[in-house]
Amino acid sequence: MKFYLDELEGAVLSDMWFDIPPISAHAKERLGYPTQKPEALLERIILASSSEGDLVLDPFCGCGTTISVAERLKRRWIGIDITYLAINLIKNRLVKSFPTDLWPYVEFGVPQDVLSAERLAQINPFQFEWWALAKVGAIPAQDKRKGPDRGVDGQIFFQEKDGGKFHKIVLQVKSGKVGAAQVRDLKGAMEREKAAIGALITLKPPTRAMKEEAAAAGVYESEYFPQASFPRLQIITIAEAFAGKQLEYPRWVPNKTIKNAARQRKGPAPEDKQGNLL
């Protein structure tokens, strides 16, 4: 069956989509990723080029807008990205957007044990660092390829009460040999950054001297929960992180280090009276 554009009903879709504003106009969607696109743009592309159950591929998926929209529109999907920073952002976005009806998915290329983590550290130390930070819920302090890190690889922000002051946790990631000197360096970074807590994430197990140096840093006490206290300087190995160990700090308010994506329902987004996606 043949179709001719001049015989079809309706207007031909223009190649200039002025009705979709840039991501800067979508406050609820913005995740801080520099190349993020509006979901309305990806929804239009996916609806026009696929049906439910079809497979959508995004080989440079960034913060996961294509993946999230494909999930909402009940498409199967494959997302590929080169950085663990992006992969962690996508995983967080999917969990927050679809807390009860996220389809199961499988990760490939992400370390699943200590041996694969060691291999990543050998191949690409920067990617190992970003992956290790994501493993404990932290974000990179800055891209070290663009300048020195001043002794801080990552950070976490927490509040002791909703709407209260933000407190900082600074983190260092070490994939090689470690000793008490690294703990003392972290103490200095904590003082300089005025951090409430410091954490050292290591591939190698800590020495006895490291544990003693960390214990000497004392504890962090919450003014809102005086019965609770937390080690002010903590050491977690990659093996412990795989076993489920987490950093200890006040968690009565949800971690706001990574911006949460808005919850969504499966299906096309609603439209306003002019036909624009809401």
C-alpha cells in the first residue's frame, strides 16, 4: 500500500520543533547533566518510530532520558555509556521514576566482585574512582583530568532534619597501597573543607595503624539525636562495600547528594489544551 503526503490528512510535521522548549524550562526534569534533553523531545521521537514492545537503543545515553522515556512508553531498551558516573545517574533515575513498576534489567561491564574492581583500577583509575564513589552513594568532587583534586575525590551532603543545614562528607578513593599517611591526609582535607565526616574507600585492606589513626579522629554527634554518634573518619574496603557495608552518618532525611528524578506513570505524558506535553 502506497501513501502520498499530499493526500494524507493533517499537517506534515516540521523539522523545527519550536513547541518543545529546552531543558532549562523543565525544572522538574533537570538533573544537572550538561547534555540532557527534554523528555517531550524523546517521547515524540519514540512514539513516531516504534510501538510498545519494540527495542530502543541509545549508544550514548548520558543521564538516561531516552532510557527513562522508553521505559515509560513500555519499550524494551538498551543504553550504553562510557562513564560509571552516567550509569549511576541512570540507575538512580530509573529507581526514583518507577519505584514500583520498573522492568528488570541487566548491567554489563560494571564490576561485580573485588577481582573485576581490581581489573578496572588497572585499566582506568578515573573510572574506578567514579565507580567506587557511586558504590557508596557519593558524587565526584570534580573531574581530576581538568585539575588537581585538593585531596578530595568525592562528597556526600546530608541534613539532620528536613530543611536544615547541609553537612558535608568528603571522600578519598585509593586503589593502590595504603597506610596511615593517607588517613592523615584525609584528616587535613576534612579540616580544610570543614567537613563533618571523612571516608576513605580502599581496594586494599587497612593496616592496624590506619584503623588507630581513624579512631583518633573521634565521633560526629547529631544535635537532634543525641543518643546517636558516628565515626568521624571511616574506612570502607571495596570488599566490604560489595558485602553491603555503608557509610555511617545521619540518614533521617533522604540523601540529597544526587538530585532525584520525578516519579512517573507508564504511558504517554498528558497534554495541555494546545497539544503540548506536560
